[in-house]
Amino acid sequence: MSTSYVRWSDVEDTPAADPIHEPWPGGTVAQMATLGIRVAMIKESFTCGMPTEHEAKTLKIGSGVPVLRYTRRHITQDGRVVEVASPIVRRGDTTVVEFDIPLSG
């Protein structure tokens, strides 16, 4: 489950404004690139908890199965947020979240 928001001023009068083109081949980074927008960073924030009635029904899970909710932001080099997906909701008992944290020597 997710809802994606983009700036209307970025997508107005382009194929990116029409949801019929979703999912976009190559995802949001490719979609923004077709508009001349270079995504430099993706930032995600996570929470977890028990599902709402709507989440449980949509995900076809029981009310006792936790869900992972997160917000994903696509950000340009100058810090401009060009897309927000929120909330992204996945069942928490089978979702794996993996991070790589490079450390400088």
C-alpha cells in the first residue's frame, strides 16, 4: 500500500501527471529523469504498529499482524523534495529492511 505525491508544477502537462503510466518503468528516479530532474538522494523514515482496519483488509492480514509504515522522499542535489510516498504500508512479520552503513577508515 502506498500513496505517492509529486509537485504538480514538475509534472503538469507531462505523461508523469497521468496515473495510467504507473508503475513507471525504472521507478520514480527514471520518471523524474524524463522531466530533467536528477534525484540525488532517497530518504526513508520508518515506524511500526498494529494495522488499522483498512490496512488489515487491504493487505489481507489479521488484526494481530503488525505493519511497517514508512515515508520515502526523493530529493534533488539542492535539497528540493520532488516526490513523497506516504504512507507505504507493508506487513511487518515478513518484511525485511536492510541497510548498508559505510564507514570511512
